[in-house]
Amino acid sequence: MKAVLVVVSVAALGAVAATLYVGSRVYERTVVDDPYEHAVHYDQERQARARLGWRAAFEPASLHPGAAPLAFALLDRAGAPVDGARVRLSLTRPAGGG
């Protein structure tokens, strides 16, 4: 019975030690410095986009991994292409620090 208790205790301490080790090695950057202000501005920008009625229509073939380039059209409220628009696109990975 004592041997089982020792094995369980060692396994539990090993799990705690492994957790502390992994936790000390993982670095997660701050996503947003001030989440409240970011949310307020996000809502304002979203409402402004909704008033314009613009939307992006992506070419399905360009959405597959490894496909290049990313192809899309910016459409107005009526579904007509928006000519002369300047687009800024930012891509990030949701995990892995990208």
C-alpha cells in the first residue's frame, strides 16, 4: 500500500513539475493593451462599415492553404464592385505567435 502511495505521489509531483516547466517556456504576447478601448473602437468601425454596406467577396479557389494570391472583390450595397478602393489587409495566425 505504501508503494502505491509513493508511486502516485511521485507521478503527481512529476505532473506539477512538467506543468511548471512548460508554463515557464511558453510566451504569449499581449493581444490588445487596452481591451475595453479596443472593443469601443471596434464597435464604432463595425457600425461605420455597416452604414457603407460594403462587403468582400472572396474567390473560393484562393481560400485553400497554399493558394496564392488571395483574390477577392470589394462590393457595395448593390453588389457592384467598388472601383478605386484602397484595401489594407492584415493576416495573423490565431495561435503560434504569428
